[in-house]
Amino acid sequence: MDLQPILQAQNLRRSFGSVQVLNGVNLTVHAGEIVSISGRSGAGKSTLLHILGTLDRPDSGTLSIDQREITQLNDRLMSRFRNERLGFVFQFHHLLPEFTALENIGIPMMIAGKSKQEVDSRGMDLLKMMDLQHRAHHKPDALSGGEQQRVAVARALANAPAVVFADEPSGNLDAQTAAQLHNLFFDLREKLGQTFIVVTHNAELAGMADRNLVMSQGQIISE
């Protein structure tokens, strides 16, 4: 595992009205790490993940990803950085139903301005990595829940992101399929050196991670 920090957050704070949701979070994640974040509902896990993933901004504090200070970017530059350098997997796959698996994977690359030839080639390579090449031209409603989530993982990897953020990625899967998804993350780390930050209630996944960060009342209270 590379010891180079890929993400550094300092004193992140976020309130919604009078409710302090994040209360001074400090976090360093190294390249190739798989870090899980757990804790009770309302602890601030998803809010932290959204801020780390640039889907929301903190009220104060700093965030650096891939040696770039993120909190100083305007909305346009932040959106571009998010598309080109970050990947996302959510509890529900959020695949577009009118597009095939291959087309869904290609969307982030099309947004980044890559050619159709490059998009299709990279998409097929990722489908092969997911053992789904035979499903390339199937639409989401023809795929199982596990297959849909693997397509979502492939989409997250489309632009070779610095970090993949996953929010309860196995929360909608049965135990066997969830275990397969968890193992997939570690396979991708071995093959690609991929960094993952995962919010999860799944004790098995939290226990497999290089580090499990436990949150309570808007702070990381233990590893």
C-alpha cells in the first residue's frame, strides 16, 4: 500500500440549522487504503461522505484530494474535479433504465469528453473485470441486483478515480451477494491500487477494512 496521502481533511464542520452534524473531523487516507466509516444513525457518516466526495461543502475546515485543495474550487471546477477524479457507489445503483450496462458505464467518460471508441473500450474492459462482459448490452431491468451494483462499481471506476466513495453499497443486497461485493472492493484494490472510503452498517465489511472509523455525534471517536 502506498503511504502517500490521497485525502486529507482538517477540522471539517457542518451544521443544518441549529444542528451541528460534523464537529471538527480530521481524517487522512492513504493511496490504496480501504477505510470504512461506521456508527449509529445520525452520527454524521453520510454527511461526512458527501463532503469528502464534494457533493456538499463544509461550513469550515479544509479538504485536499489528490494533492489539490478542494474547498477553494468554485462550483464549475469542483464538478469537473468530481467527474474526473472521484467515483461513487450508493446503496441503490442509480443506473439509468433506458441505457445498457455499457452505456451506463460510459456516462462519466462522455461527460469528461472522451471519444466513443475510448469510452466503449474502457467500458468493456471494466465489464470484463466485473465478469459481466456478456451483459454489456442488457438494460438494468434485465440484470440481478448484484449485477446492477457491479455495473455501478464499474461506472465509478470509469475515469480511473483517485478515490471511490461508497455509501451503504451492500445495504440493498442479500448476504451472499453483499459478501461478493465486499470481496470485489479488495480485488480492485489489488488489481488497480484503488482507494475506497465506505460508509457501512455491515459489520463484516467494517471488519475487513484496513481501518474502521467509528463516528458519534459528528466526530470520529475511535479506529
